[in-house]
Amino acid sequence: MLASIEFIKATVDGMMKRGFGRIVNITSSSVKAPIDILGLSNGARSGLTGFVAGVARVTVKHGVTINGLLPGPFDTDRLRGTIKARAAKAGRSFEEEYKAGASANPAGRFGTADEFGAACAFLCSVHASYITGQNLLMDGGQYPGTY
């Protein structure tokens, strides 16, 4: 653990010395809306997010931004595995369960890896130099809040 912290500190110090760096933490939409079955994970992710927001306000003047991506439902192997298990338990086909899950999202679908990659690439670009300590919720509109 200590070696990991020292590595992170050395990495951030190096970025600040160069005057440029980008860190994007990928956590979960559970940071904004806890997911009941994730228990302790909700708290750990929220804690990391809060800690990083404070650090980001120190590093930005040295050209280093730190932001977060909070993915909701994305079409991944993990999501497909969960849907497969849910379908088996409900006695439905994978396709039926997949379609039901996608249509339950306001976007009417799951996110794609390309969409996620594009958002991450933007946060890592020079064009995002004034964005720091922020979290981009990517959930197809699933979160019901305004903020």
C-alpha cells in the first residue's frame, strides 16, 4: 500500500514538474446514487472521489488535472454476464432481458466503449485544461437528479 502511494505521489510530482498531466479516475455512477447491492464499494468510491477533488485543486495550477468518469450501464462483458444470470433466474432469454434493461434506461440503450473512450480522451486532452476536480456521470440519463 505504501509503495502504491509513493508511486502515485512520484507520478503526480513528475507531471507537475513537466507542467502537464491528466488523471482520470473511473469509479461508478454509485458515487452519485448508491447501488444497494454494492455496500462498502459505494463508500470507498465516494471517499476516493472526495479526496481526489481536493487534490485536483492543488495540482491544476501546475497543469495537472484530475477528474472522474462515473459510468452507469455500459455494454460490457460484465453487464452481459449479469444480464445472462438475471435471464436464467427469470426464465427469460438473454435477448429479452437485454432489451428490457436497455429500454429501462432513458436513453433506451446501454453506453458503448467508444462513447466512454471519447469522453476519457477529451478529459485527457489539452482542451480540458480548465476542467478539474469534476465527475462526469455517463449513465444515459438514469440519475434522476439535477446536480
